[in-house]
Amino acid sequence: MEIMSLFGIFILLPLFGTLISYFGKKYAPIIGLIFTAVPGVFLYLWYGNFSSYTINIGVEINLTFDLTTWFFMLMINTVIFASFLFATSAELKNTGGFTSLMLLGFAGANGVLLSRDFLSLYIFWEIMSWSAYLLVLRSSGENARRYLLFAVLSAYLLIMGIGIVYYYTGSFLYSSAVGLPQAAWFWVILLLILGFAVKMAVMPLHVWAPYAYSSEQPFVAFLSGGLSKLGTFGIFLTMFSIAGVSVLNSFGTFRGVSLMGYPFALLGALTAFVGTILAIMQDDLRKLLAYSSIGQLGYVMVGLGLGTPLAVGGALFYAFNHAFFKSLLFLGAGAVIYRTGKYKISDMGGLGYRMPFTFLFVLFAIFALAGIPITSGFISKWMIYEAAIEKKFIVITPLMLIASVGAFLYSFRILYGVFLGQLDKPHENIKEAPVPMLVAMAILMLPLLIFSIFPGWIFEWINGILVDMGIGKLNYTTYAYYSSIGGADMLVFWIAFMLLFMVAMIIFLMKKATKVDQYDNYLAGEAPSYVQLHAAHNFYKPLRDTWAHLLKYSVDRAYERVSRFFVEGFEEIKKIYTGNPQDYAAYLGVAFLLFIFIGWWLL
Amino acid sequence: MTDWIGILTQAGLTALYLFLAVVIGLLFLGIGRKITARIHNRVGPPVYQNFIDVGKLLAKKSNIRHNWIFDLAPLFGLAGVLLTLAYLPMGGYRLLSGEGDLIILLYIMVIPALGFALGAGASANPNAGVGVMRALTLMFSYEMPFLLVVLSLMIFYNTASLDVLLNKQMNYAWAIAVLPLSALAADMALQGMMMEKPFDIPTAPHEIASGPLVEFGGKYLGMLMLYSAASVIVETTLFVDLFLGGGIVLDPGTYGSVAYVVNYLVWLILIFIVWLIALFINAVFPRFRIEQAFKFYWKWPTIIAAIGLIQAYIMSVFLGVVP
């Protein structure tokens, strides 16, 4: 494998697809499918064929294809493939533009994953970021502006970090950063992590996410499932490849955890908690999933911050799971929205009886999100918990644990509000989602199931990454996984679960049951012929009432207040343009005097 | 080749323990009805009433179902609760849990509840939806102190494994003696977990017609009664395992199979005591509203549990007490 083939397959090919698919009209998503399937095939072929190339094009740049890159590419490639499959039947407006921008984002993402120098990282990061901006812009200018603000903030933070490295080393290569002085390391790590954390929507940099995630669902699936993982990748690389464990530990350690990582772990735990609480309160399906996504990525941040092998392995596994279950949830929401045209959870209800496959896929994704052991979502959660408990952290752990209980609450809100309960009259003739959408969801579901039965398969990759980065090793077998304080065996779990399920099935099948209409139920003697009785409106009202005095504090509104302050301030400044020439003449005089005095003082 | 006879013996013993647990659970429910009735100065049904009820319900010829999601409730409910029991050491005998991990146990405990909630939600009855909402809110309430308690145990005994926890309690001291405040908070959380008054808000028979249970009848209700019987055992055993050393008084390593029998009996007495405490509180209290329950749990039990956590933390980290 040569550098040109690497560059060609993963970056030039999607860029070429960007050009072609723009003219693809309604066949554009199929073109997109082809241009994402080909890199996918090469990803399969080139596994194990890892290499690194440094070339000099005036400055030295480095493209590396290693296990870390491969692991993240696998997620992003699968997620974008599923998104295109979904888009083939989603009847988006201007499909050519959509596919074109998605492929551009894909090329940028691959570039970020391949580059091991700051220059190409920054260029590809911007390509990815701008294509995402234009994709958000397709549905709402206001949301896009909010996204843009934070994308630019992220770029500024990154460029400051890069500037510091370049000032000291005169080189853009990651590997050349080793000789930085201690004070410079502090700022570099801080700025780079914050810059990448914007993409991961870590609190308090999360406020763009609920707005950006309200765009078209196939794109949001890619944004939340795929592109947000670039933030994870960036932070992972900053901490363990650019800086490395020894540099992190040189800042001092707290029970074996670097003081540079611990605050971020704390921030991640807070993000998980706050994101979950806010998700419970949402009625807009897209907003709920967005806040849930913020909360879930908080766990990843905790894992990365703690920095032990178990924690980082858990974070990588969690990022992997999140890529699949969250894009599956967004696609499921997309299928429901496509069929009903509604966004509010309380306007739906009973769709699970008409869209059973969509329901099943979403149910499985929700199991993964909530961490039920029949999915791989549990294992990654387990790893991060055990890593925190092992180190006896009594602030981070309770926050994470209670946040995962909160996840059950909003999960059930989706399940009950959208898929269960009463099927309303207007939705009685709703059909199952189109086949491509179902296939897309099925593709995303498979890894969650497979890696819950055979966690050892994915641990092989994760362990490889951890050993590559010099973090440490995981303790696992094909079916079981261990920490220093406990462990679990999925084979025993699955066999026991299957057997006991069969026991329940036997008792269940002993007697027949007759099916009745949904209106044929117990209503305390009342017999209304039809009445809307879907109890999904304001579902967690008691909780919302209890939290009311806390919910009035909001990071989102704090930013708005700051922006209003500036807008009003500029309004005041604008008043100096009175339109009266005499005033302008006076300003000129004052300015002239000022210049003279300053000049006199300076000279 | 794998030791097939060993595996089969293990499976047979597991089946026996599970069957016994469900029977004991039904018996406890019957005793509970009798005791509550005596406190209320009523006669009450006979102790074996719940066996008759389950038998009758499971034998019914006409059963009503709504749709296939509705069927998930009894299936997931019963299978899940039996799985939880299989992961819990009962009387010191650990069945499936090789490593006996507490966190996987906490998550397995959710499977039956979630399946039940799905099935209940699948009927178009709004009472079921409201009931599940209350159940989840209640869970969010009592889990706060309960998780703090579990965390303090895990930190103090420096293990996330229930098996190791039991061994260390046997060799060192029962956790209730070392961490009494945590035990108090855990017992308060247990009342909500068992949904006994003042926290029977999710079922609330007079308000929302038994909430999630409203649409179930016949074999569905029969299986769900088995589920609730088994979950009584799960919840009381969890408390006994966490704080009362799982009822282990004799070391099976030294005394052999005699120890298993004695430990089983001690465990039975201990869970009965825990169940009685819950019953006595249940018999004399009225019902909270759900937001009151939430405020209560996030205030007093959480404060007590937090103090317990700090105590465990100080003892383990600063004083270096190693059980």
C-alpha cells in the first residue's frame, strides 16, 4: 500500500463523489452509497496492513493508517453508509446537494482520522466542519448560525493550540511535539481538548447540539453517530499520542489519574447528568435524542479523562456503541417523522403496532443506550463504571450511575410516547417504513448484538489500540471481561437468559389468548366509542415541577444573555452615528487631539 | 471436554433454588396479606391464598391480549426476574454469577421491569402509561440513595463482586455493623423498590386502577403474580446480601453441605425479617404523591447515604481499614 492509494481511496474518492453526486438528482444517494462502499471494502481488505508515511511538500505532513484510524473509520464508514441507504427513500429536497455535502464531510472525516500532523488535521477538520454547517443550513439558518459559532470557536481553540506547538518546535508533525516545555504542554493539551470537546458537545460547549440535531435525520445520524466521534478521536490522540501518558502524569496524579485528565472526567460526568435531566424534559423527539447524545458522550469523556486502560477501553467501546445506537435512533426517529410528518412525541402514539420492525430496531437501540446486558451497550458502561469505582471516585461515579437511571426515563418516553399507547385515528393507516430504511437500521443494529455475545472480538481491536498507545492492557477472553474488582461472563448470561426465557415461554404458551381491539379496555365502567387517551403529553410533569426552580438556570440562556449584552452594547455604540455633520466634525477634532497627545506621550 | 455432569448438576440445583424462591415469594405474599389484615383488625385471607390465585389465573380458558408487544410483559417479566434470582447468592449459594458482579446484577434487575413496562404501555389504557411514568419516576427517586449505598459498600470492601463481598463480610463483619447509616438508607430505598406504602404510587389501586397491571388478566396476570412474588425475594435478598452477609453463618469450606442447609435457613429468616419491616411500615402508612416521594428520597435518604459514603471513603482511603 502506498501513500497515494491511501490518500486516493479514503479522501480523493469521496471528493470525486462529491462532484459527481451533485448532478445525480434523485439517484444521488445511490452514488453516495457506492462512494462509501468502496472505502468500506478497502477498510476490510487493508485490516492489519498498517503503515505510516511522512512526506515533505514544503512542510512535513504525515498520513498514518493504524488500528486507531481503522477503528474510527469503521464506525464512520458504516454510519454514513446506513445514512445514505436511509436517504435513498427519504425523499429529501435537493438530494444531489445533500449527498454531495455528506461525501465532502466524509472525506474531511477520513482526512482527520488519517492525518498525524496539525496542518492536514486543521484543513480536513475545517472541510468536515463546513460541510456540516452547510448541511444544517439546509433546514434552518438560525440553527446553522448557532452551529457555526461553536464550530468557529472550536477552530480558534485548535489553531491556538497548534500555534503554540509550532512556535516551540517549528514543525507540524505530532511526533515532533515531544520536546515542549511543561507550561506549553498545559496550554496545548487544554486548548486541543476543548477544541475537540466542542464536537463532542461536552458541557458547557454543548448548546449548538440540540439545534443542529434538529436537521434532516439521515444527516443528523451521521453528525451524531459519525462526526461527533472525531471529537473523541481528537481528544484520545491529544492525550495519549501527542502528549502521551508520561507527559499527562508529569502534571501530578490523583490516585493514579493525571490531574490533567481528572477535571475533564468530572466535566464529562456533569455533562452526562445534565444532558440526561434535560433529555427527560423534552417533548420534541429530535431534541430529546440530542440531549441524550450530549449525555451519552459525557460518559466517553469520563473514560478518556480517567486514562486507565479499563477507562480508555471503555470510552472507545462506548464511542463505538454510541456511533451505532444513536444513529440508529436518529434513523428510527427519521422513519417515524417520514411517515407521520410530526416531531412531537405527544402527537404520536401506537406506531409500534403499525411499524413493528422500526419499533424492534429502535427498542434494541434503546436497550443499548440504557445499558441492558443483552446489548453491547452494557459492557462499555460497565467498563467505565468499574474504572471509576476501582479508583474510588465518589463524585464522578454517583453522577454517572444516577444519569444512567435517568436514561431509562427518557428511553421509556420515546418508547411509550411514539410506539406504544393508543394509536390515534389519523395514524390508523400508517405503513411500515420503506425497506431501505429498515435495512439501514438493521445494519446498525447488528454490531450491538454481536459484540454483546462476543465482546472479545471487539476487545481485540481496543486492546490493540491501547497497547499501541502505551496505555496498558485489558483483561478479557472471548466471552468474559474483568476489572481488578469484578468481572462478568456474557456466555453464561446469554445461555441462562435464553433458557429462562424458554421457561417463561412454555408457561405462556400453555393457554391460548384472544386478541381484542385497542379500545376494548378497562375504563372504570365508562364506555366512550372514541376518545383520545394517549397519556404522553407532558409525561414527566411531576419531575419537571420538582426540578422547576433548578431548570431556570440554563447554559443556553446564559450564552443568549451574553450575546444580548453585546448586541445592546453595539446598539449604544451605533448611536454615535447621529447623521449630523457637526457631530462628525467634533469627533474628528477629538480624535485629532487624542492622536497628538498619544503621539507626544509616546515620543 | 467440558465437565457435563458438573454443569448439569449446577443447572439442576439452580432450577431447584429458583423454584423454591418463587414458592417462598408466594408464601411471603400470603403471609403479608394475613399480617396486614391482622394489623387492620380484619380476618384476612388464608396464607396459601396466593397459590390458589396463581393456579386459577394460569388455568383460565379465556385470556385477552392486545398485540404482540403486550405479550412481552409476562415473558420478559418472568424470565428477567428468574435471571436476576439466578445471579443473586441465596443463602450463600451462588448460582450463575461466576464473578458475582454487582453492576451486572443491578442492570439485570432492570430487564423484567422494562419488559413489564413495555407490555403495560402496549395497551391503550392511559392508566398503564401513568402508572409506568410513576414507577420510573419512583425508580429515579430511590436509586439515588440506593446507588450511593452500593457505592459505599463497593468502596469500603474494595470490590464490585457480590461473591467477594459475601466472603469479606463472613470473615470481617457484616456491613450493617460497619456502615449502619448506609444500611438505614438502603432500607428506606428498599421500601420504594418493593413499592410498599408509602411508596405504592405506581400501582395505587384506588387512583389509577392498579396502574401498569390494569389491562392484564388470566395467564398474563398469573405470570405477573409469579413475577411479583419472585421480586419480593430479589429485593429482600439483595438487602440481606449487601448488609447481613447473605445469611452466611457457617463457612461451606469447613462444614460442607451442612453449611448450605444452615445458611439457607438463616437467609430465610433474615429475608423474612426484612420483609416484615417493610410490611409493618406498609400497614400503617398512607400514600405519598409521586413528587413528594421524589423530594423525600432525594433529601433524607440521600443525605444519610451520602454520610455513609463519606464514612466508607474516610475509613477506606484515610484510615486504611482493609476488610
